[in-house]
Amino acid sequence: MSDVVTTDVLVIGAGVIGLSAALAAQERGFSVTVVDREGPAAGASAGNAGAFAFTDIFPLASPKIFLKAPKWLLDPLGPLSLPPAYAVQMLPWLMRFVRACAPDRVAASAKAQTAMMDLSKAELEGFLSSTGTLGMLRKDGNLEVYEGEAQFRASLPGWEARARHGIEFTHMSAAEMEAVQPGIAPRFTHGTFTPGWYSIADPKLYTLALAERFRAQGGQLLTAEIGALKPTETGVEAIAADRVLLRASKVVLAAGAFSHRIARSLGEKIPLQTERGYNTTLPADAFDLRCQVTFGGHGFVVSRLSTGVRVGGAVELGGLELKPNFKRSEAMLTKAAAFLPGLKTGGGVQWMGFRPSLPDSLPALGFAKASRRVVYAFGHGHLGLTQSAGTARVVADLLSGATPPIDLSPFSPQRF
């Protein structure tokens, strides 16, 4: 590309957040170009669990996690791990994470997250209808299971808090769980079913469908790595390989785990880190899975996709450069085979992806400090798919000068 591309709105990032925002901007009448370092659905949008986890309102940072973290961090294959090679780089982020565990901050984060979840759920089906993807939506619910009375009782304060936020759920005995999802090992004696937990048939196919819809509506999708943004009197220049590649009236920065690198060019240091997620996708006949099953005490889920059965989750705070440790995928698969005795574990495909994570588990959503022509929309952690439709609505409002339907102050990119 020798010529500079010009557009009304440039979206940096072709994951589910970026493409959803691009489609919403098209609906507002903007001409839109999307640029991504690898192409659509190349990152976390391809390998996630496929869930719209609208009931997941509590931040990773919490007093409960703070107490469990030291034990988990000592287990390299546990639900939360920090490779020694990355520990020093993580210290500033971890200090902010510890502060975010304070009860008052957890309550504030949960309140803000609930507002974003409510908006995202309200926007979802209309967005899917407008993009021709409604047929990919499933409403199978989620079953979280517990090993014994003590673990179940320990979960109750969280469910009571969800009830105060209007979230529907049903606690279940082992027999009731069997009716919802047969084949769970008897060690799991209690469960909680949340019917409002939706899913998508396959997250990669969904994101690719959004890309095709975007192109069909006249959008341009380019492959390039943007290194910097430069505000001008009339817009913003996007720079790649030391030359101006694109000029736009406005820019949406939605580059996932790489977003903070670009934000630095605008003079902002946003404490974004990566929750490296792992999974194994098994053939579709690996298990008769009827809903997503969450093994919360072990930090992973088993999801039913149109393309297979996916076993994945956990959090590895390992940054962008370390090699994947697929022993984590293997450990989860071994546990899944014990917890679902009929699970066939052969023929699986392993994956690792970067979930962009901020210390308080809320995304950076709002204008850049350097220019109101730049909108940030990144840092959703493991809730990118869940909050994609709500984020798209907010971004479209910010681009068009409308007032977003929720208070954005808790999501301010400058809150740190």
C-alpha cells in the first residue's frame, strides 16, 4: 500500500470488540476501515469459551482471590499462575491488583460491571439480528458445580450479591444436576444453574461472520501493525513501519492485549497485562454436553460449541513474549476427564491466547487524554465477547457525540 488510506473512522483491532464497534459505527453512517496486525479473529476472539457471561459481575481482584492467590501462585498448573520469568515485570500491575481487592473497590467494580452487563445483554439480540448472526446464539445456561457442602456454602455470599443485582439462578442437588447435565462425577454434590448465561455457536466463526458483514456493508479491512497514533488539527494519523499508513477523522483503539503499546504513543501509560488463557478443543462427540459446566474451584469450564467440546480457562499472568506452557491445557484436560468420566480426550487441538486485563477487571472505555478523536475500547479480560455488543453501543455513541446509556467514569482510561 503506497498511498495513504483515508476514512471517517479507523478501528485498530479485528477481534470481536473491534469488529462490533466497526459495525456499530457503520450503522451511524460513518465510513469505517479496520486494521489488524494479523487479520480478523486471530487472537482471543478465536479461542474463548464462547460464553456471554452476563452473570459474571465480580472482578478477579477480590478479598477471596487475595486469600487464595498465594497458594494458587505456587502451583504452576493451578487456576492462577505467575511464571517466575515474568514476576518482576508484573509487580506494578500486581500492586494495583492488591489495592483493587479492597472491599469498597470490589463493590464499586461490581456495580460498574453490572451496568455494563445489563447494557450488553439488552443490546445483544438486536446486534445479532442486524448482523445476520442471531442464528448462532444459544441459551443453554451454565451449571457451576461444587465439591461438597463446604465449597457450596462458601459460594453463597456471591450468589446473594448476584440476587441483589437481579440475576436469576437455581441451586441444585446432585440429582437435580443430573437432570440438567448427566455424567458429572459424584464428587460434585451441589450446583448452581444460571439460565441467563448465553453462548455463541463458535466464537471464531462468529467473529469471522462479523468481518464478512463489515466488508459486505462497504467496510475496508487491512492487515498491518500500527505502532503509533498522531493527532492532527483535522484528525488522527496512524503510523506503521515509520510511515503514515492511514488518516482518519476518528480512531477506535481496540487492539486487545497490544493496545497499551499504541496508547503510549499518545503519552498514556495504561497498566494493561495479559491473562494468558489455555484450552483444548475436542471433537463434537467427545461428550454429551448440554450446557456449559464451570468447575470454579479448579478455574476452568467445559463448553459446547458447534465445532467441538472446549475445555479451558485458568489465568496465567505471563505477558506477550513467553512461550506457551501447554502443560496447563493438559492439566485441565486431565481434570475434566476425572470430573466428566465419559469424556473422550483424544483428537484435541490446543490453544493459548492473550486476554487483555486491567487490575480492577473493568475495560478502558472512553476518550484518550491526548485527543477526543481517539476512543479507547480495550482491557475486557475474559469478558470481551460478553461485553462486545454493549461496548459497540458505547463506542458508537462516543463517535457520534451522543450520551452513552451508562456512566463511563468507572471505565475511564485515566482512572489509574
